[in-house]
Amino acid sequence: MASEPIVAVEIGTSKVCALVGEAREDGHIMVTGIGHCSSCGVRKGIVMDLEKASACVRTAIQGAEQSSQVEIGKVFLVISGENICSMNSQGSTPVMDVKAGVTQDDMAQVMDIARAVNLPHDRELIHSIPRKYMVDDQLVVSNPEGMRGAKLSLDMLIVHGARNVLTNAVQAVRNLGLDVMDMAFSGLCAAMATLTPEQKECGVALLDLGAGTTSYLVYAGGAVALAGALAVGGDHITNDISVGFSVSLKRAEILKQETGSVIPDSSMHFQRISIPSEVGFPACSVAASDLSIVVQARMDETLRLVAELFNKQGLSHQLGAGVVMTGGGVHLKGVVPMAEQVFDLPCVIGMPVNYSGMAMANDGPEYAVPLGMLRYAVRSGAYRQAEQSGWGGLFGKLWGRS
């Protein structure tokens, strides 16, 4: 029997998207509605103008309501931006009953200890992800329940963001009278939509190539090892094309999508692209090879920033399953071979796994993030718990809830 619909909202740099989904008992998610709108008031994944951003969310929600034939009152919100960071935290606690072994109460206690990090006053906890448990500082396990030992330790990844940025994103939705039930990091969402257990166990990096940001999430040793975002994305390429060839941003975006390539093609050498005149911009022509050089330079820079970050963290040699890429940036011609060259690892475009329904949402890697938000809501049980009790934690602090 299908559960009640779940609604995911992503306020992105280029578009605002709302997806409606229903979870099946086997974990499959049926997408029943979709709405989207070109973004206004959003820069680098961060809400800069509440009124404009709220208007975009309203349009996306209305589209999702019409296509799914449901009334939307509660949503799960994706958050992104370079303000998202991660850090490791450890916690230890004595096992309450050594003879009985580790209990769920012991596990809950050590999670609370590891989660209790002293973040700066302007930062807010988003995710606390258990990485590995240790019993008596020797036995490393994923589930210590029932094991004998006197001490239980936990290594946890803490994902946190700027409090004001998170508050503004939530307010852009609440301005419409909608309740935000929970929020999740875009990189985690994309990973939940596309990565398999086998990839996670072998070690894999997820890159979501968005318009304004590049989000990443890395699995090493079967656990999440790193998460964050860089303030570089497809709009950098668009801006470079606009400035370099004296065309409007709208025309630059079209050139990027229709003709742009990150790998120079010998067939482009003598090819020229005619560009019609626009208000404030005269007609002109652009050498396809010159356009490719601009696109290649910016994408190479973006990928190398991520590769250097992984190398600095000592993670590159742990990525047995390579790199999986999602987001609108994967549609650039040649992006996969370029990524393989930069990372020196196998690279593939990530497609959503175990989804069905509306093809527009299911087929494109650019919808991996909101699709993953649907799965996050299901696995966290948040959409059921929210019916039973009020929310504490993040939303208690942001909105005065207890």
C-alpha cells in the first residue's frame, strides 16, 4: 500500500524544482508530480532575495500540485552552497552492562556524545552521520549491538552550514504557508538517489555539477568520509562565454548547452556559429573551436579544484568505484572523459536507481538531488514522525519550536 505523498523542494541557482513522490514498501519511489521554475533571487545556491525566491517556489509548488492532483502543505527542503562544510567528531562512553554487551541505549548515548560538537555561534548542525563504531578501541564494526566490551566509541561525520543561510532558505518556503519538515544537503541527496551499496563499499565520490555550485560527497571504507560544496558551477562557464564573445547571458547559456564541448573536436576547427542580434548586442559569429576552449578551461578548473581537495584529504586512492557525476553540468559534451583525465579514475554519469513515474524526473541526472530528497525523507522516517510530534533540533532553534 502506498504511503502519503512526499514533497521535495530544491531551490537551485538556475531552477527551483518541486517533486511529489510516493514510497512503496520495497523502497521503490513513484514520482507522481513535478513543478519547476527558473530561479530568481538565488545566487550560488543561496537565497539573496526572499520575495523573488518565494515567488519561484510558489510557481514550482503549483506545478507539482497540478500534475500530481494533491494539495501540498508540507515539504522537505534541499540545501546547498559553499557554506556547507563537514568535520569529523569522536565520542566514547562506558558500556552500561558489560555482561549483557552493547545495547541500543549505549549506541544512542555515544551518538549524543559524538554529536555534541562546539560549533561557532553562526553555524548550525545539518547532519550527524555515524561512520564506524569501535569496541574497546580495537574492534571496528558497523553495528556493535550485542558485542561484549567495556567501552564503546564512535567516529561521526558532522555536516554543518551557516545559520542565516539555512534560515533564509526555510523562510522562502514558509512565506507561502508551507511547513518545512526537514532539510538535507544536496550532495547527500544526489548520492542517495544514484549510488549503489557496492559502490559505497568500494569507495566512491559523488559530484553534483550544478549551475552555481559543485556539491560533493565521498564514501571511503564503506562510510561517508567527506561532504561539502564549492561555489563554482555551470554559471561560471556561461559568464565566461558572455564576456569573451560579447553576447547576452541568455545567448551564452544557449551556446553552452547546444554547442559547448569540454573536449576540442578537430571537426570544429573551421566551424563558425552565427549569433543573431539582440537588444544591446549586435549580430556576430563565434568560432566553435574558441567556444570549446572557454568551456574546457572553466570545467577543467572546476574538476581540478575538487581533485585537489580529495588529494589533500587522502581520499583519491580510496575511490575504487571512481567518480559518479550528477546535475545539469553532466550534459556538456566530453565531460566524462575530461573527468577521467583529471581524477585518473573511472567516471560515469549517475542515474537515479529504483524510481519510476514521470519520465522527466526519472531520466535526467539533473533531478538526482530532489529525487534523493524523497528517499531521504522516507529513510529518515521524518514524514511519518512529523505527523506524531513537533520538530526539535534545527527547527526548534530556528523557529522557536520545542
